[in-house]
Amino acid sequence: MLEKLHRLEQDAIEELRLVLTKEGLEPWRVKYLGRKGALTGLLREIGSLPAEQRPALGQESNRLKAALEQAYAIRLEAFAEEELRRTQQQAFDVTLPGRPALPGSLHVSTQILREIYTIFAGMGFQVVETPEVETDTTNFQLLNIPPYHPARDMWSTFHTTQTGVLLRTHTSPGQIHAMRRYCPEPIRVILPGKCYRYEQVTARHEHMFYQVEGLAVGRQVTMGDLKGVLASFARQMFGPDRRVRFRASYFPFTEPSAEMDIDCGLCEGQGCRVCKGSGWLEILGAGMVHPQVLQNGGYDPEIYSGFAFGMGSERVAMLKYGIDDIRHFFANDLRFLQQFG
Amino acid sequence: MRVPLSWLREYVDIDMPLNELADRMTYAGLEVESIENVGEHWDRDKIVVGQIVEVCRHPDADRLTIAVVDSGTGTPEAVVTGAPNIHAGDHGQKVVLARTGATLVDGHSAEFRMIKLKPTKIRGVLSAGMVCSEKELGLSDEHEGILLLEDDAPVGTPLQDYLGDTILDIDLTPNLGRCLSIIGVAREVAALTGAKLRLSEPRMQGTGPSISDQVRIEIADTDLCSRYTASLVRGVQIGPSPAWMQRRLRMAGMRPINNIVDVTNYVMLEWGQPLHAFDYDSLRGTPPDAVPTIVVRRALPGERITTLDGVERQLDPQVLLITDGGGPIGIAGVMGGRETEISQETRNVLLESANFDNLNNRRTSEMLKLPSEASLRFGRGLPAEMSILALQRASDMMRELAGGQIAQGIVDNYPVHPAERAISLRATEVKRLLGIDISRARLTEILESLGFICAPDDDPMTVRVTVPFFRQDVEIIPDLIEEVARVVGYDKIPNTLMSSELPAQRRNLSLEGEEHVRDVLVACGLSEVITYSLTNLDSVSRLDPSRGLPDPSSFVRIANPLTSDREYLRQTLMNSMLEVVRANLRFLDRVMTFEVARVYLPQAGQELPDEPRRLCLAMTGRRYPLSWTAANEGLLDYYDLKGVIETLCRRLGAANASFEPAEHPVYERGRAAALVIGGARVGLLGEVHSQVRDAFDLPAQAVCLAELSMEGLLGATPSERHFQPVSRFPATSRDLALVLEEQISSQRVHDVITEAAGRLLQSLELFDIYRGQPVPEGHKSLAFRLTYQDMERTLTDGEIDQIQARVRRDLERDLHAQVRS
Ligand SMILES: [Zn+2]
């Protein structure tokens, strides 16, 4: 009988070890500790044994009962703890949104300007700023554009009520300022800033926009250099595989004059609506500084030569980011601006 | 400039694909904007040249006729038409026959709409197709009658072969005035393709009595008119010009009028020289037995003229006029006068071909707001030599197309001959500017292809170039170099890296400072905006609703504003910023923005305004965006803005920044402060006044706004910073709570503590403010943490106690504070 008790204990403990879920505990309890369980059965058997055997066996079976109940309780608690741990683990949802760090955003025009500065800084160009309100003399005449000159049609101008004072139509007057400031040193500068044109605001035109002028003056500055610098700029700005082309053009303050196009990124040069079927998009105007303009800046055109270029930085941003309407830039809808954070 | 290819081909052969030609032109500066195919949609087998065999009345409709049209198929087809220009009994006219299934423009629709021709019965008569108007073919808006073709139009030929054409639309920069003509474009094409230019000098056959006895020309203002030529064509018959001429005019974008006017326009398009035809018999004020005299002179004070368009125009003394004995008969090179206009009754035509000063011409057409094809060309500048070429060409065409007899001779008043231009071009100059070697022989070849006359110079590297009359734009060596580069192709110039001396490199600290400010503010959570520099006084006045409009004379004002809301250059960024905040609050519940921009301040005695930079900041709405991590932390307020500005000052190294209570109409009373750096006010910050908020239609919540001087901010930034050693010894903190009267500012408390604590005080933090029981009414309790540290040793409790006692004493003495630590 004692052996029976011990076997029961061994079996029960072994079986309890194999119970892996909380739900599995109950059948075990019923089987060993239940009213009709194995232990009760044994106790009944003991009751029918001779009286002299009973006390020892009774003692042993009480111990056994207590041991099994304790084992059960420990196991139950372990399961409960595990369950609690599991729920706690689940409550820590690693996919919840993080606590937001809340930085603002730079205006897309500022970002493009910075990129332009960085690219040209790498080629030795430094940023110089000049006034937005200019004289007719600096904005036009010193750039070879006398009053009523046909080229004036290229710049619709905001005049102020003071005769001869206007809002600069381009950053090119900065060429004069820079030359007069640095003459006779060699020059490589970038002249950024706001410009203004008397133009109805449309998807392609704004009355205010940023332009970036570039100017290089030195003893051996050639048109090949102009092309080299600008092609390098275009590849750094738009990607190493982009192609550029230079076309003859006209600006009164450069001779020869050129325009630079970049292959249309939308149709990869095949021609589409955006590039009006040509496969090319115009990005900037450029040329070799006109001898008269060099002279107006204080440089002897027999000794010095130079190149200049000007680009609309919003246009650069539009091409780079696929922005279809220039009016987005100064409408200041944060939902637009924060896209470029 | 719209150039029909068929016209261009009269002067130059084109044997390359059109796209390639367009590319070459574009590379050379004649930007081909579009290539338009006239008749592209004309089905070759459904729209053909036909000839009317007979026209009969429609049995059931008076307005309609039935035309039987032969189109070479052997069986003439009957079509019903309502065209008023063919009548029962007509035959032999050449027309355009469109068969069922042809694609046409809907002639009855006001808007442009394509339709497919369906078989129709018109009032019981089956129509095999239709005879077409110009509108139906998409040639023009003409829909009055059907298009009648020339008599020699080949019957049965697809219309596309007969009338189809290609138009190159070229965008011309202002220097390319010479290409405002078919011949000018042809000359460029010849040079670019190596083809030969076919051009002969026009001649006219003058057979009538000499012109010199019939008109005299005087040029009073030779500075504005360097040449005036005239011819006289007598006995012309006014009528429509031939169909081919009308077609070309239309394709080039002009409207046919009558044979005389059309010839002047045709020759203008061909040669680039504008012409004007006067009705000779309408010339006034000729004394008996005298010859009519044309005088070219500036307008007299108060003089007026009624121009061709019927408008009476007030002139000023800079306007150049063509006058007869009765006064003005034309504004030189801009528009003719009504009095001497060519009319149906005109018999004798006085034809003018002159050269007018381009700048004066532009001034006049700008002043009178009269842009015209003539002033477009005069305004770009024309060579005087062109006058006589165009005159002869046009006179002869008039004789041919309008009948009549040309008077012998030409009146040619040519007081100012241009100097011949000769330029010596050295190959080394080409190298210096372009960076490529081009031989003298190649230079000569290129320049000669463009019509320059080249001769070798003694110097083997130099070519002597004489500029032809039609290249007025070429004045200096770089002009010639551009010609060379254009023809060689810019793409043939190799890209190089600059080999010239690198200039001294200089930092732009002002710009660096500005960018630093931007970066700090973005890190603080603000987003950058850029608003317009041009504003209106109404918007500005909303910043101070208690006052009226600001004085306009204190602003830089635009003389020609686009709209009245962009008329003044701004002097503050605040109104634009509040407008931005307002606009964004429609979509967002949290707006934190800043802008760095110039303002424009007129300076006494200076032509140009000062353009200092300002920084404007605005913050309103939720302090944190809606998130599970934060309980509702309320709305942004003054202290959020001040925190940002404090951070900014700290990052910029403006250590001595402080804030003083301030008042300003934009801000709520008691909720504004001035930022003071090094004793100077840099700007104001605060919560926007409720009335200002209302004026900008902002919601009733704290809207925080600041405007600071960038120069003030950056000027306070030390250009050099020095390393501060960090102590190796432990720091000790003591808390101090004190009860004070409400009106004592924390700044004062701060100052007293700092002063009393001395150099060992490492930091001072205000960490709590409490009002209410047991703090008495009108008082507040502030709690500070004072941290002490020394560079050389560990401080003892005793030392710190001593300092704390000093602090306590001073607070009690100076601020009547009750210290409770
Ligand atoms: Zn494209």
C-alpha cells in the first residue's frame, strides 16, 4: 500500500511537470485530488485496511495530499505569473507612434539656395548680397541696356514713384556691385536674392522670385569654363546622369550669350507636355561678360574676361521636386512647405 | 515670327529633316517654339481639289444650291451648299471637296470643334460631301463663303499636297530683329546648313512721269529719320489680293485687307522693312501750282492725329510725325493716319519706305500703347539700306497685282549714312574667349556664310571683317565671336574647369549668421515661410486698429503696381506673418512659423532705401500635436515664444540678452517684452492684442508674435568664442522659496540673487511659482534652485550657508521678500 502511495506521488508529480497550460491543470487536479480522484480512492482503500496499518498509512497519505496540493498551487501561481507577464508584454506595443520630436522645416527656396551655395562653394564661388531696390542705372544702363532699348522688353519692371528707382528685375546688377567692390582682384561670386517683375501671377510666373547670379572674372576665363562650371553644377544638382545642352541666346550684358537646358526628367528626353515636346527644359541664361560691362565694373576687357549666369532658384526647385505651380512657393501653406522639411 | 516653310524655301533649299533643322536653329539662338502643320488632319483621299462643273438651284430651298464638282474620279459628285459666293449658272471655279468621312472643323460652332462628315440629305437632296470654307479646313475663321482656289489648282490633288504647309514658330530674342523677316531667317538657315541663299536685288519698272515733279520729301529731324524713300503708283485698282498672298499673310499671322495694304505687309514679312501706303490724292494743304510736300518732323505742342484705328491721339514733342501741308498724316513707324488711308476709291498710292530711330520709335509706341508689326521691327532697329530694297519690291508688286503705273524714279532723302563697320578679328581673341582654336580660314568661311565680307590681314592670325548692312547688331569683336560660336555650335566647345587664379576666399558671416538663425528656429520646431515684399497700407494698418492708415509718403511706393494690395514695400513682416497664420489655421491647429526678410526704409537724402533684415516669429495653437503620449498640454503662449527666443540668443552666443516689459499697439498690454542685448533693444515679443487679432480674423486664443532686428541679433553674436573649463569638483544645490509682492518681476529677483551669490553660483533655476493659500493675496511664491560649484575644490556646507545667508539678506532687504527655505 505504501508503495502504491509512492507510485501515485511519482506519477502525479511527473504528470504535473508535463502540464504546460493553465487549462491543463484542472484535469490533473480532478484526477489526483478530486472527490473521485486517485488519492480519494487510495484513502478509501486505506480505510478498509486493518486498523494497525492505518495510522502510518494515514500519516503518509496526509503528507502526500499536502505535497500534491502544494505542487499544484506552485504550478498554478507560475501559470498566473506567466499570464500576467504576457499581458504586460502585449501592452507594451512597440508599434505605437513614438513621442514626436518636433522640428520645423526650412522653406524649399532656402533649401535650394543652400544647395546652390554649397555646389558653387566647391568651385570657389562665394556668396555676396546686393540691394533689391536699385537704380535704373545699375539694373539696366550699366548692363548695356539704355532707356527704351528693345531688350527692356525682356524684363517687365516695377518702377517706384521716385524716377530712376525700381525693384531689381534680375540679380545682374549685382555683377556691377561685385566688380566695383573687388576690382582689380579676380572674382568668383554667387549673388542670390529676391527679384521682381511686373507680371501677372500664373502657374509659371510670380511677381517676386529668387534668382541666383554667378560671376567669374579673371585673366583666363573662357566660355569652355562657363560650360564646365555650369555642367558640373547641373550634374551635382540634378544627378550625375543628366544631360545638358547650351544654346545661343541673347542678353545685352553678355557676348556671346547662351541658355542652358537640362534633359527633361519626366519623359527622359523623349518629349512630353512639361517640356513642350522638346525633351529639354531651360534652366538658366549665361554668357561671357560684355566688354562694356567689364569696363563699367572697372576691369580692362583687353586683359580680363569673365562669365556670368543667372537662374531662377524656384525653377530649379520645380524641376528637381516636380512642383507644377510656382504659386505654391509664396502661398506659405505649411502642408506644402513641410513636405520639404 | 511665324515662318511658312513654303515661303522660306523660295530663298533657301532645305534638305534635312525638319526636326534637325529646328534643332540647329534652336542651338543657334533662333528658338523654334513649335512646328505647326497646316492641313495635317486633311484626309488625303477625302479632301481634294475639285472643279465646279455646274451649279443649279435647289428644288426646295431658295438659299441653297447644288454644285456638281469634278474631282478627277470620272464621275462628278453633287453637293448641296449654302455658300453665298457661288451661284446657279457658275462653273469652272476651283474648290475644296470634302467627301463623306472627312474630318473637318465644325463651321457652325463658335468654338473649335472637329467633326466627321456624314452622308446627308439636305431638303431631300442627297449630298455626296461638301465644298469647304476656310474655317471648315481650319485655315482661318472665315465662314462666309467657300474657299475658292486659284485657277491653276490641280483637280483631284489631295488638298494636303496643294495647300498643306509647315509653319515654324520662332521665338526671337530682341537682338534678332533681322530675323523678323523670311529673308532674314533664310540667311541664317543658309549659314547653318551650308545651303546657298537665293536672293536677287528687287527692281521696279517705273514708266510714268517722274516722281520728282509729283512729291517732295523733307526731313526736319534727321536725328530720328536717317532715310526716307518714296515711290508713286498711279492708277491702281483696289481689290482683294490673290489667294496665295492672303494665305501666306494668314499663315504668318496677319489679316488680309486689300491688294495695296497686303503688298506692304507681305513685303514687310519678306524683307523686314515696314512700309506705309498713303492715298496720294488725300494729301492736303498743297498750295496751287506746288508739289505736295511730305515733312518728317517732331510733333508740335498740343498736336493731335486720328490714327487708322479711328482713335484721336494726343502727341508730345518727342513723337516723330509724317506730315503734309494739312498736318500729321502718320505717326512715323507706328501707325498711319485716317485722313490718307487707302480706301476703295484710292487710285494713286504714295508708298513710304523709311528708316526711323529705334529708341524713339519704341518710346512712342510705348507711350501711345500702340504696339504694331511696324513698330516691332523699327523698334529692334533696321538698316537704312533696306528702305530702298523693300520700296522697289513693293512698288513692283503693286503694279503687278493692282495694275497702275509706277512713276519713274524714287524720292530718296538720305541725310545720314551709317559709317561702314570694319572689325579685325584675331584667332587668338577667339581662343581667349571661347577656349578653342579656330583657324583663320575657318573663321573666314563661317563669317562669309553669314554675309560678312572677309579679307586677310597682314597678320596671318587676323581676318578683317566688314559688317554687312543687314547686321546692325554686330559692333565689336565678341559679337563676331558669338557668330562663330553659334555656327560652330556651342556643343563643340569643350567643357573645362577654370584654370584662372582662385580669388581670395572670404566668408559671408552675415549670411552664415542668418542661416544659423534659421537652423536654430527649425530645431525649435518653427517652419520657415517667405511672404511678399510688396504689401498694402490697409493690411499694415490692421497692426494698430486704433489708428488710421499709415502715411503713404513714408514708404517706397510702386508707380505701376499689379494690384492695389501690392503697392508698397514693407517696413514690417508682422502683418504678412499674421495673414500666413490665419490662412494656415484653416487647416492646422498648431502654427509655428518664422521668416527672415528685408524691410525697406526710405532714408532722408538717399536715393535708395535702407534694406535691413528682420526676423519675425509667430506661434499659436496646441502646444503639442495631438498624440497618445501627451495629455492635452494646453495652448502655446508667451512663454513658449520667449523660450524659443532665449534658446536662439543662447545658440547665437548673445549671453547678455534680457527681457524688459514693453508696450506696443500690436501686443496685449502687459504681455509684451523687449529683447535687449548689450543695452540695445533688438525687437519686441508678446501676445497679439485682441483687437489686432480680430482685425486679422484670428481666433480668440493666444497668438504670439515677435519681430527682431537681424542686425541687432547677429551684431550681438561674438565673432569668437572661448572655451570655458568644466569643473572637476562636485556641485551642490540649494532650494530657496520666497514670497514676494506680485509686481516684483522674476528678472529683478534673478538679478538680486545673482549679484548676492557671486561667482560660485553656477546656475539659477526658477522651478515653481505658486499663488493662493497660504500665500497672501497680491503675493506670489517663487522657488529657485541655486547650484554652487568651484573650479579648484569641493565647496563646504559652511561656505554655501554663508552665501545663502547673503542671498537671503539681500532678497529681504531689496525686495521685501519672505524667504522660506
Ligand atoms: Zn518631357
